[in-house]
Amino acid sequence: MTAASVFIAGPASWNSIVVLDRLPEPVPHMQFAEASWDTVGGTSAGKALSLTALGRSVLLYALAAPDEHAGRVRAALADAGVPTRWAQADATERHLNLMTRQGGRVSLYLASPSATDGADDDELRAAMAAADAIVLDLAAEPLRLLPLARETGRPIWVDVHDYDGEAEFHRPFLEAADAVFCNADRLDDPVAFLHSCIAAGASLAVCTLGADGAVAVDADGVEHRVGAEPVEVVDTNGAGDAFLAGVLDARLSEASVPEALSAGARSAAGVLGTCHLHPLLDGVLG
């Protein structure tokens, strides 16, 4: 595999998006969709697309089964210019995302691949060791790769999304992280959580706040905030991934934390105006 500045491991999926006027209540009822479409999804695919658009060399490592859904994802990412190393799995990840125009989301996982047997670990270890940074997203295969990533000594970035402060699956990722990203959806005190990440050994911890921007705590315990860029929102899928990509790209270019947060906000704004994970897919998927 060609050496890349950023090695990313995690989900690349085929998603069905359904836009509703409100998220469904847990009672039998009927609702009419305002819009619906199929597209590439997956948090790792989103980060890889944004970093590619920023000119940062990446290698996306993802799993898929030999099926028609995987064929669509693989073709779209290839046409968008994202270098990807595919491993064969027992399933291709697929989601049904119920969305509101305000950014509310319920993600239904229709299929998710199991971890591999590690047959390609020597190759993956070499790719991670050659990278400037490693991004490991929440999934079975990146969890398996955590010990290998730590052995390389390269900085590990993780995105724990809507972590509630207690879920066990997220803990190994947090323990390995040099940089932690999350959103505020399920945290009672996001800033306190960020400080706890720094106390546990991370050098940067960031929480996105939707329309209110983001807050970060650096290695010295200093808090930083950035506002969201004004933009007409079409779809919020991928905004958090684009934010992390913008921050990561800027930090690898030796930007300060405030400068990196501003870069993240610009990167996130760039994907909010498309119905796909990134505008790179507009010409690919239509």
C-alpha cells in the first residue's frame, strides 16, 4: 500500500436517507416522508472524503461483502478519488437514517460487518506506522486494530460520536486516544468530559455543538470555542466527520488549536449544503 498521511479505519456504508417533519414516536402510527434518497454513508468514508478534498493524502481501510451494496460504495469512493483498501467481510454496512431538517437523526443499522481474522495485519501495521496520524472509528475491526495502532507510536484520533459517558464499547478507544472528538447529544456536561479526556492522557479533546459550533480543551487544559459557519443546511450527515477532518488537516500543518477549530468549522460547512457525505460525491451520485 502507498504511504498516506492519514490512515483511517472504519465504516463505509450504503445508506437510505428518509427526511421526516419529526422523528417517529415509539407508538404505532403513519408518517409521510418529505424526501428520500440512497447514498454513501459511514463515518470513516466521510472523514476520508473531507481529507481528500482538503488535499491531504489518506488511506481508508474498510470492510465489505461481495454484494451490490458494496459495489456501489466502492465505485463511488473510487470515482471521488478516495484511496481505499478493502477487506472482505461477512456483511456490507447499511443504515436507514431517519432525519429531520433540523438535524435530528435516528440511525437504524441494517447490517454491520464483523471483525476480520487479522490475516492482513502486517500490511495494515506498516500502513499505520507510515502515517502521520491514525483515525480509528467505532466499529469491530478498528477495535481489533487498537493494539496494533498503539504499537506504532503514531497519534491516534478517535470520534466517539454521541457517547454518554458510560458505554463500555467506547472505553478502549478513549484509552488509546491522543485526540478525542464527540458531540453533545448525550453528555450532561460536555466541557467536564473534555477535561477528563485530557486528564486521562489525550492532548486534544473536542465536542461539536451543532449550530452553536464547538468547544475544545487543549493539552494545557485551556478551553477554546468556535462558532458554526453560516450556511443553508440541506443535510447534516457527515458534518461532524468533516469537522474532525478539518481540524486534523490543520493540526498536521502545525496550526494552533483556535486556527484548527476554525478550519474544522469551514470544512463542516462545506458538506452541509449537499445531500451526500461530501460535495465530491455530487458529480458521482447525482
